[in-house]
Amino acid sequence: MTTEAVRKGLLIVFEGTDGTGKSTQVHLLSHYLQDRGYPVIATREPTEGPYGKKIRSLYMHRNAYSREEELELFLADRREHVQQLLDPALAQGRIILCDRYFLSTAAYQGARGFDPEEILRRNRFAPDPDLALLFQAPLDTGLRRITSGRGEQLNDFEQKDSLNQVAAIFASIKRPYIQPIDASGSIEEVHEQVLNHVTPLLPAFSAAQV
Ligand code: ADP
Ligand code: MG
């Protein structure tokens, strides 16, 4: 990765199936770090850019696109995210919290029939995270949180059969930066686990800033 040499920040990504509490924990961690003076940026994929908007429009009518078209949309969205936000912010020494990243593409588009490792190869343009927190909870727990807590119906990416497969692919991917999070407990318990993984990275991060 060409940008790796100038990289000073931290990239922490939140991965896992729907309703496991990723967005909730991004928000909590972002405030925790801000309160302690860290230069933190919270972002998410799909992004708010044109490709991300198009992906969101697929949430209800996913079969309008072939699996290759769908994968290309996710890659285009990520390429833009890396160029416009992730690479510059890492070079500036910021801590980026990203709600979903390329492991989600490997798992969700993998469940559509791609080899997850092929998807990861096609993501080599994107910087590896320093830490990928993999949120894991029984599928029913996540689905219950979505339908009761968020007050939503399941969308095309959240159908139960394919979500089992998505969870299995997430669990099968081995990378040194992946840390599993037991997301079945309370919001506070999960936050504690997140901090246990994040705080060891912070002193090194501060030292790198001087
Ligand atoms: P995700 O981003 O992984 O899909 P969210 O953070 O949006 O999940 O959480 C889904 C719903 O569950 C929200 O209504 C949220 O308030 C609630 N929630 C999040 N974490 C927990 C938790 N640990 N226990 C109970 N409810 C939770
Ligand atoms: Mg979310």
C-alpha cells in the first residue's frame, strides 16, 4: 500500500451481522475518545456518496443488480471513501471509526456466491484496519433488536437464511487484526469489551504523534 509509509493514525472498523450493536458502539467510542481529546472521525460504509446512495437503494430491491454489479458498487464506494477520507485522515494522524468495511463485503457478497478471499483480494487498494471488532451474537438477538428496537422490518440484506451464512463467513475469515466481540450482553458490557481492545492501541498512537 503506497500510503502505508506516511500512515500515522488508527483505523478501527466495526464488523458483524445486523443488529449486533455496531452503530451504537461507534457512537459510544467516538464520544469516549473525543472526551479524552483524541482526534476522532466516525464514518460508515456504504458512504453518503453517490455509490453509497445507490447501494442503499438496493436495500429493498437487491435482485435488480447482478452479484458482480453489486460487488462493483461496493468497491467503487470504498475506493472513493479511501481516497477522499480514509487515506487523508490516516496521514493526518486521526483515529477513524468505520461502521462496516471490507470484511462486511467479503461476508455479505460472499453469501451471494463469491469466494470471500477473492473479495478480499479485490479490496487490496484499501488500507488494512489496525483493529477489526467482529460483533457476534445469536442471529435472533440481532433480528429482535432491529425489528423491536429500531422499529424496522428486515431488508433484503437482512433475510434470515442468508444472515446465517454471512455470520459463518465472518467467523471463517482469519486476519491478525480481527478481534471477536461478544455482542449479546448489555450496551455497557459491550462497550467495556470494545475499550479493552482499543485502549492498548492508544498509548502507541499518542507516542507516534510526538
Ligand atoms: P447494528 O449497527 O449492528 O445494526 P445498532 O447499533 O443499530 O446495530 O443496534 C440495533 C438496535 O439494538 C438499536 O435499537 C440499539 O439501540 C439496540 N442495541 C444496540 N446494542 C444493544 C445491546 N447490547 N443490547 C440491547 N440492545 C442494543
Ligand atoms: Mg448499523
